[in-house]
Amino acid sequence: MEKIFQKFAFSSATLVFIILLGIFITLFNAARPAINEFGLNFIVDPAWNKEVPLSTPQTTTDKSAAQKSVTDTNDESVDVNDYGDSSDDMIMEDEDDTPTKTIYGGLVPLVGTIFSTLIALAFALPIAMGISIFLAEIAPKKIATFVGGAIELLAAIPSIIFGMWGLYYFAPIVADLFGGFQVSLLTAGLVLGVMILPFMAAITRDSMNTTPDILKESAYALGATKFEVIKDVIFPYSKVGIIGSIILSLGRALGETMAVAFLIGSIFELPHKITDPTISIPVALANNFGEASGLGMSSLFYLALILFVMSFAIISFAKFYFLRKANS
Amino acid sequence: MLAMNIEKFSFTYPGVDEPSLKNITLPIEKNNITALIGPSGCGKSTLLRSMNRIHDLYPGNKYDGKIELLDETNKKYKNILKIKKENEFIKLRQQVGMIFQKPTPFPMSIFDNVAYGLKIAGIRNKSELSDRVEAALKGSALWNEVHDRLNKSAMGLSGGQQQRLCIARAVAVKPEVLLFDEPTSALDPISTSAIEELIVELKKDVSIAIVTHNMQQASRISDYTAFMYLGDLIEYDKTENIFLNPKEKRTEDYITGRFG
Ligand SMILES: Nc1ncnc2c1ncn2[C@@H]1O[C@H](COP(=O)(O)OP(=O)(O)O)[C@@H](O)[C@H]1O
Ligand SMILES: [Mg+2]
């Protein structure tokens, strides 16, 4: 029995690893044409689905022209995204007979993902800390239970509802307050922040609550104030759990698709201000996956791979950090 | 002279009808060790936790009577049950320190643990801090074991060392009174006797009240002993009188091991 159980546990653990590796390989294979074509330059290139004349030396091109024209004809889904120049020019160019190729760069969705996540964190972190300190240390038991329950409910709301609420209620307010567009990096980031807030607050509260009473009492017994006890005893004691809640929230914000799809504007344009619309990686994938083909499809996989590696790196870093902390 | 004077003191926890302490009158002699003994649940911890008002971290307790504390000038007594403001609570807890049943090192270095009470009391001067930390660690018989790793985490110390660290931490702020709530109940015999020696050593500088369910411990280290039962103080006397020739039947039954 013991043996069987051990085997089962072991193979389950291995299975997880195999799935992970499988996903990575699939993504990598599908992204390979785009990786070969654009290389690491993909990450810093803001152009997405842009036709450029073949002759002009472009970004990173080390492939044969023949391959390019093939991928070119495959790609029928031409968006009307211009990059600053007037759309008239664009059409003129398109009708031109000079051979063109389509290039893809991931900078815009990458920037959109990173900045919407950072805005979400910057917004959610202080408020989540405030809420959890209130719930764990300040509020009377009954209120803490009630408010805590409400926050757990909030955490359970499906993200599409946050997206709809954000678009119809929150976006106009953001535009009024900060100017600029209703759908923007800022709107998406703030609503993402509202989304991860309850999650972060609930986990942080739980880890603060694991601080033994006797430890807090020891600090009070030395003449500490409530603020000092929170700062010097509760925070250090529950640090690992708090960082864990931040990392998990970060992972959630990075991969969030539905709510952001409603709010970020979904255009492949580099934002100049946080009140500009743009796009994030998950939204770019969800919006374009249906119609994409050829190099466009491969570039989407390249984006997916980047997201995968980013999330994986963050989680691994967190795990590594926890292990080191737990051992010290 | 009395360091503290408990008079007609009653205490009731919130949501409980019966008081957990009834009409307790107990002197705490200055620079002496007073042991509180009695069966589990008789109210020893409750009484001790009233003496620094640590109960007040939780709302809804009811106090009656008075608990007086001799102030630093050794001239006046102050009723600590009258305390309401936060800064008065802080002052009380600097004057009346507490050591708990289990060692409670903070998640910080050994040095920072001992310096903690000093830092929150506003002492910032580096050399004063390190002098007082060293003095407290020496006074707690821990200096020799930790002087070369003051910056290491206190969590790495053994249980007995951690408890002596907690004593050093309490001693560092120079309290008038130290309250010990079964300080050795989580420790092995060797660590226990080290702590006992230390407590006897400490009474030069502070007045001590110690809760213990170990009667040998009470008889070994204390000068006065109070026997409590079901929230009442049954008998209080010099320790040798309590153990050799108790006046109350219930005291005798308890110390001879007939119940408890
Ligand atoms: N927080 C509390 N709320 C209500 N009753 C309590 C609380 N703490 C202790 N008591 C009760 O008070 C009595 C005395 O407890 P305590 O002082 O801990 O006893 P001892 O330390 O002598 O073992 C016990 O009956 C206990 O159940
Ligand atoms: Mg007790």
C-alpha cells in the first residue's frame, strides 16, 4: 500500500513536470518561425503586422527573401493599424507594387502587460495591506468576520464581470479624473488592481493571523504600541505569506484576459501616457488567434511563450525565495 | 517595602458570569520572589496578567479593587487599574515586564531582540544600545554563549537560550517588577535550573512574581508563596511556612499532592 501510494505520488509529481515541459515545447515549436525571423528583436519592436518594403533593411532580418514572401501571402489578416503616419499614406503604400513583407514585434503587448500589472500592484498593494491590518489587528472580531467574508466573496467574482463593471462604470470616472481615454492602460490597471485586491488582502490577513498571540503580547509587554507590534512583529513574522500573496496576485494580473480585454483598448499602439489605450499579451492572443495564420500565428505563439516564461520566472523566483527564507 | 500591592482585587472575563478572581489581597515584596501556586485553572495567569494590564489587549474585562505599583522614586504608589491612556500603558509595561510560558523571540537578530524595548523607548544612541544589550545579556547569563553571533537570528538559539534571551530583553529596559508565567514549563531540566538560578540572581535588581505549577521550583527559589484555588487566594506566607507548616487544610492537601 505504502509503495503504491509512493509510486502514485511520484508519478503525479512527474506528470506535472512533463505537462509543463510539454507546454513549453509546444509553444516553442509553434513560435519557432517567428523566433527565427525576428529573434530577440521581437521584444523591442513596436510594429505589429506592418507591411514594409522588402528592399529596406529592417529590424532583424537574416532570412531569405523567398521565405518571407511565402509567409507574406499566407498572412491575409491585415489590420488597419498605422504607426503615426496618416492612413492615406498607408493605403497608397499598400497599393504599391514593390514587394513587401509583414513584420511583427511584441513590444506593445509586452509593455501593456507589464505596465497594467505594475499599475494594478501599485494600486492594490497599499490598500490590501491597509485592509488586512484592519481585519487582523484593529477591527473587533464580529466586524472582521463580516468584512473578511465580504472580501472573500469579492475575490470569487468572475473577471468578465469586473471587465463589464469597469467599462460601464469605472472607465468614465477614470477618464474624468485623469483625462485621456476611457479605455486605457490606466483603466485596465486600476480594474486589475480592484480584482487582485480582495485576493491579496485575504491571503495577507490569513498570514498575519498566524502570528501567535503570545508573540504579540511579548512585544506589548515591552511597551510597544499597536503600530510597532504590526511593523516589528506581525509583518516580519508573516513576511513570507505576504510576499506569497503579492506574487500570486502578480501572476493573476499578468495572465488576466477578460477584464483587460474590455478595458485596455486593444490596439497595437505604444502608449505615450498611462491614459493611452494599448494592448496586453493575453488580449492580443485572445483577439487575434482566430484569424491569424503563418508568421502572424507564429508571432502570437512567440508572445505566449514570453508570457509563459515571465510567469514561470516570477513563480520560480518566489519559490526559490521562500525556500531560502524557510531554511534560514 | 512593597513593590506592588494587590487589594480586594476581582477580575471577570467578558462573557463570563462568575469572576475568575475573587477579592484577592496579595503583597508583592520588593526585591523578593513571590510564587503563585495552585491547580490549573485557579487563576494564577489571570492574576499575573492583571499586574501589567496585558489583559487589556482584549476588550471587555472587568476589574474591581486596586493594584498599586511603587513608582521609581520609591515614594508613591499608583493604582494601575486607573490607567486609560496608551502612554500610561506603555510606561506601566516598561516598569512591569513579563516572561511567558514559551520562549517568544522576535523574528530578528539576537541583538535586535534585546535592544527592542530600548529602541521603542526612544533610545537611539548606538553605543548606549550596545552597552545595555551587553549588560542585559551578561545579567541573563547568555553573553558567553552569544557574544560572537549577536547579529544572527534569535530563532537559531536553543529553547533554554531563547528563554534567557527573553529575560534579557525584559531586563534591558530596567523594569521594577518582572512577572514570570511558568517560564520553565517548556524547558528541559538543565535549562530549567539555569533559569531558576538566573531568577534568584535577578532579585537584587527587580521584584519578582512567578507562576509555577512545580512546587519544588516554588520552594527552591521563592521567598513568599501564595496558594490559589478556584479564583480565591487561600493562603499567603513566607515560603517555608507554606511548605513546612501551612495553616489551611487545602494548602496542605495541595502541597502534599493530594489534589491538583
Ligand atoms: N480569555 C478567557 N476568557 C474567559 N475565561 C478565561 C479566559 N482565560 C482564562 N479563563 C478562565 O479563567 C480561569 C483561570 O484561568 P488561568 O488564569 O489561565 O488559570 P491558571 O493560570 O491558574 O491555570 C479558568 O477557569 C479559565 O478557564
Ligand atoms: Mg496559567
